[in-house]
Amino acid sequence: MTLSIGQSAPEFTLFNDQKKEVNLTDFRGKIVVLLFFPQAFTGVCTAELCQMRDSLHDYNTMNAEILAVSVDSVFTLEKWKKDEGFNFNLLSDFNKQVSRAYGSLYEEWIFGMKGVSKRSAFVIDKGGIIRYAEVLENPGEMPNLQAVKDTVAFL
């Protein structure tokens, strides 16, 4: 399923890196930058999330929350967050339901892996409407993070 700008963002509840449930509705009234990434501890994923970590102040001043989702376990995400000093929620979509709902799931990936999140970026407005959507087929590419930030600033 492909999501597009103007649609309601699919609701979800996932466990974060601290083993606490996080609901998309928890952030109603804030802008949400929702990122999907293939796997923790990999080069492009680390570069992307480090860039978000280093830009967090900018997003905070725009009343935006960053949520990053992968199919990694909460235990893997907890270790990766500690190692990289990430300062936002990393969410485990271990059962792949949210990645699938957002059209962000490789049915088949590298080394015979199945069901890995596609690198994707969504901006969801304060009312839960998608205002930016980018789903990449090539996991080696990063989303246009400047366009993400510009969308957040516009909202």
C-alpha cells in the first residue's frame, strides 16, 4: 500500500528502545517526523540517524518529534541508541505491521532476508495528516532530509 500526502497517517503502537509502548496518538498536537530504516548498526542508517540527532534542536524549536522505526528488536535498538547517543525514540516494528501499513517494507532484501523496513520519511502534521512522504527503493540512498525539515518548518 502506498501512502500519499493528504492521507491520514495509519495509527500504531510499538515498543521503543526503553521497552515502553509508544502510540502515534501520543504526539497529536505535535509534528511527527517518522523515519523507517532497514537495520541498526549499518552505515547509511547510522549516518541518517546521526544527522537527525545532530539536528534535533532545530526540530524541537519547530514543535516536532522524531520517531525512527525498524524491524530490529528493542534490545538491538537500545544498544545502538546508547552507542550513538541518539536522543529520540527508536521503535521496534519486529512484527512488520507498521512498516507494511506505511508501504515501507522490502518483502525480500539482501542475503535472503525477508521483511526489512525500507528507508522512508514521512512528516505528519498536528492533526495526523501526512504532509511529506518519501519511500526509497535503494537502501543505500538517504531521504531528502532538507525537504523533511522544510516541510516541518512550513507547518
